Amino acid sequence: MTDGIVGIEKRLRLAGMLLIFGLLVEAICLLWARPLAFIVLVGAGGFLCAAGIVVYLYSLVSAGRARPQ
Amino acid sequence: MPLPTPLLLSLILFSAVLVSVLVALPGITVSQGGKILAFLVLFVLPLLCMAIGVSSEVERSKSTSFCLSCHVMEPYGRSLRVDDPSYLAAAHFQNHRVPAEQACYTCHTNYAMFGGVRAKMHGLRHVYVQYLGKLPQQIHLYEPYNNRECLHCHLGARSFEEGAMHNADPDLLPAVKANKMSCLSSGCHQVVHNVGQLSNVKVWKGDK
């Protein structure tokens, strides 16, 4: 059970880190008024945020699976 | 309607700070309140920030300064300041017949169904060509300029409908409205950007 909690915390941390990087990329792109900023915002920022959200959702699913054990 | 950039940046930084708190203290998600907080901070807020951010960038991509920020478009920007009313783009820009801050987009978007989406797909291609592709020696439109784009504003306008030249021939206006006779290439309004001749023209210094 403790291992499960540690695993969830690790995934939450990973999700959080990905989201922080994604949000920072978005913030930089909003300050950088160039056409490339749009691509970086959608490509890098969008990918990092999406990855963070997926890892967070996976941590929820894996927590649900771990509980019955 | 996109949020103003400072407000959006504040929302992004606020979200990043809250995410940092969760990264530093993931144990708080054990409680019911912590779980709700985690859902808001790790799911709702990032989605909201991305949605508003993308919307804001899409809106910004319509601006004249955005289009002219690519080096290859610089002569087209100068052509908006030609001090000669026969230059169609310059006359529209300088007299605010198009919004000056969205001058390129107003004339070069497509007013048909999904025209805005098509214009943005073209814009993405332009960004690709600018950074990764080979820039053409001379820039051409993808297809001949459609009168629909002119008529979006001019149709029904008195100066257009009752203009002496437009009514000199009774067949002219119907042909123009049906896109059978081009406004630009039929010899009437053929001077548009003419970037090849900009070295010989006087430049308007106003409205800087």
C-alpha cells in the first residue's frame, strides 16, 4: 500500500513537472510575438501539458487499480 | 474572445505556482480537498490556460505586425505605405478601409465557409516555409484573387454600386459580382502591392 502511495506521488510529481514546463513554454510564447512562437506554443507547450494531464489521469487510474489489492 | 496577455500570463503563473505546490507536497492529495485541488490544478487549469493561450495566439496571428514579422513580407509591408492612391493595398490601409491592425488578414482571408480555417492552414504552411523550407523568389497567391473577398465589404456600398465607372457598362457589375470579371486582373484595379517597383515610389510617413 505504501509502495502504491509512493508510486502515485511519483506520477503526480512527474505530471506536475510536465505541466510546469508546458505552462512556462506557453508563457514565454505569449511574450514572444513571432510566428514561430505559435508553433512552439502548440507543439512543445501543448505536448508537455497534454503529457502532464495524461500522466495525472494515469495516476488516478493506477490508484483505482491499486486500492482493491 | 481572448484574454489580454497580462491577464493570461497571470493565470498561467498562478497555475504554475499551484502545480509547484502539488509537486512539492503530493501528500496533500490524500485528503478529499487535496484530490479536488489536484483535479483543478493538474487538469482543469492547464486545459483552460492552453485553450485561452491558443485562442489568443490565433487572434494575434491575424495582426499586420505578425504577418510582417517574416523578413520575406517586408516589401509587402512597405507597399502599404506608398503615397499613391492607385496602389490598392496602400489606399485601403491608409484610409482604414480595412482595419490597419489586421490589414493583411482582412484582404487575404477567405470569406467562404471554413475560409478562416483555410487561411490559418496556409499561415502554418508559411511558417514552415519560412523556417524549414525554401523561400520562393517571388510570392504568388495560391489561386487567383476571388472577387468575393472584395465584395465582402464593397457589395451594397454606394460608391461601388453607383460608381460611374462601374455603371458605364451595364454588364460590368453583374460580371464582377459573379466573379466572371476580376476586380484586380481585368485592368481596373491591377496595381495592388507591386513590390518590384517600390524603389521608385514616394512613401507616406504618417500614422507610424
